[in-house]
Amino acid sequence: MHDFLKSIQERVLLYDGSKGVMLQKKGLTGHEASEEWNLSHPDVVKNLYAEYQQAGSDIIQTNTFPGNKITLDKHNLGDKTSELVAAGVKLARETVGGRTYIAASLGPTGSIMEPAGDLSFDEAYNVFQESLKAIENAGADLVNFETFIDLNELRAAILAAKETTELSIIASATFEANGRTTFGNSPEACAIVCQSLGAAIVGANCSGGPESLIEPIKRMYSVASVPLCVKPNAGMPELIEGALVYRQTPEQFASYTKDYLENGVRLIGGCCGTTPEFIRELRKSLTSLQIPEINLKSVPTLASAFSHLILSPDQEHTVKKLTPEAMASLIDGSFSGLAHECRSDAFDYLLLDFGDIRETFDIVDFAGQFGSFIRKPVMIKAKSPEITEQFLRYYPGRAGVVLSTDSSISLSRLQHYGALIVNDSLKPTNGSF
């Protein structure tokens, strides 16, 4: 997939459009799983792939959204998860050959993760892992995690891809009118966390029409160290006689292309309601526009699930160092007091010093609870490599790690989880951005 990574640095690539809406026009009902058509109506699915390729798509996205056992169980198809998603990839390969990249689409499970819900991080990881193995074995070039509304679930998906496959990763979230995901994640936090974990492209999709994603993309671009992708809907749908109707025209949709390219987008396509006509119009826009130079950032950043901090060498950042008593209270599960303090501007980030504490408490539960309640970015310091690694794995943000002389955790493990590595003076070390 080095060709794809090289291509996305050199030029703007054109994605395709919706699958679900197009298949509904061909007879798919609202009670069916679209993935099932990969087996029952393969020619219809292949023809749809071909339509998008003929419209000018450089990358075809497979008919595998959401394509996971939890969602497919609702259609009594959970035991066919691997077969269904693999079929979606194989049909794409049969259709486009080696001339067009194939991105396997994987969406969220639809379940709410702990602590707000019942789905654990490890359970989500295992669900994604099953689908990922199938799509890679079937010949996908990359995986597109899209339409995520919870950054922590997106983290589970990315880690499953990193630790299970060699696929290049696209990570895309969807945002509400307030500029955040349903679970309150900011565009900057989504970009920082996903790119630090190794996503080749980050971005936004779905939401409303193209105008609704301009601001999230601009905010992502302000911290992006990788190219961005965008796939808006064909406007906001209207319910007319029991059917969803998208009013935006292909020309209106494509009129926002220049704005996106000026804000770091190098992969552009359409989501709900878009058709091959939208892709043709996007191709016309790309052909007529001068592609601006992309300005990616290489700056040290921290992010909680809700906010971020750029550590500028020209600016003094205030840190709140928790006392041993405060740490003990947190470990016992008392987050409310600190959560209230984090609403103020009295400090920029927190320093959690676990000291000599060994893994005698549930660090997995602690990291998840901490990340859900505490909105300020955080750095941690611990002599125990187990505590450090477990916190990084389950914390729904990008943490900093104070690497002191007596630290025994390997740099490779810190880098695996995207940690910002700092020295005892809380200054970023080279290569940790």
C-alpha cells in the first residue's frame, strides 16, 4: 500500500459516493442489511462499484458498512460477518481489478461503550478484529473507519487494525451542528488522537451537506500531521411520503471542493445521498482547480477526548500536579472534584504521578473513567511500565509520558500508543510529535 501513501501525498484522490441509498434505489429495503446483498445480489453490487469507477473514483469503498457482528446480529447474520465483508471486498476486486484502490468501509458497532454503556474497549476491539482479518484476507488495500461518533470506539478500531493487519488506515468521524461528535469529541482531538495512533488519513464524513463539514475540517487541519479526507452528505435529507430525499444537486455539492482543498483535504468523495453524478461533478472540479500546497503540522500536542493543547516553546503552559492524596482519591474512583476544577482556565493540563504504585488497582477501568470525566489533557509519570502501557491503551485521548531516568518502558511501546514523550522538565523529546 506504499503506492497509496505516495499517491495521497502527491495529488488529490477521488473517493466514491453512497452505497446504501444507491442500493435502496435498486430494491434494498430498510429491514435488510446491505452487506447481505454481497451474497444474494452480487451482480447489483458489482454494477454499483463499476458505476463509481466509471464516474472517476480513484478509490472504491466496499459495501461493508457497518459490517460487524454486533450490527449484523440484529439481522440474524452475525455468524456470517466474515463471509459477508469478505464478499464485499472480493466483488470490488473482481470489478475494478488493480487499477483502482479498494477501501473496506467499517463503521461503529452501534453500541455505547463503557462507562456510559455496556460495551467494553476489549469487546469492541475483538468485534473489529474479526471484520479486519476478513477484509485483509479478501484483498482490501486499506480500511476506512467512518461515521464514528465516539472517539474511544474509533481508537479501539484503529488499534485492532494496527495489531491485526498491515492495512493503511483512514479514520473519519461525524459531527453535530455544535461542531462536536455525539459524545462531545472535538475535531482537533479526533485528528490528534487518530494520527498519533498511525492513521494515514483523518477526516470527517456524513453529518449534513458539504457546508456542514467545512468548520470541522478547518479545525482538524489546524493540528493535522497527515492529509485529510472528507465525505459529506448530499445535504440534509427530508422525509417525503416515507422516503428520505436529498435535495442538493451535484453542482451545489461540488462547489465546496476548493474550500476543502485549501484546508488539507487530499481525499474527497460523498456520503449519504450522493450518486455517481456527484462523483463526476467532483472530478470536473478537481480538474479545473489549482491544487494548493498542503501545510501539515509537526508540533507537540496533547489531547483529552474533548480538548487539546499545542505545546508551544514560545508559550508557558500551566500544569496542575496532583498531590499523593489527590491521586489516591482518583484511584478510589472520586473524579467529581477534579472534573469541576477542569472547567476553569487555571491550568492547561494535568500531571498524574503514579510514583511507585504497582498494578494493584484496575488501571483499565481507571483510564476509561478518567478519560470520560476529565476534560483537560494529561501527562503521566509512573515507574511501573504496566501502569503506563495500560493507561495509554485505554485512555481515550493522547497522553504525554514523562520519561525519567528510572523509566523501564520501551520507547517503541510508547510510540505504539501515540504518546507524546517528554523529559523530566516536561519538555517534548525529539521525534515524539
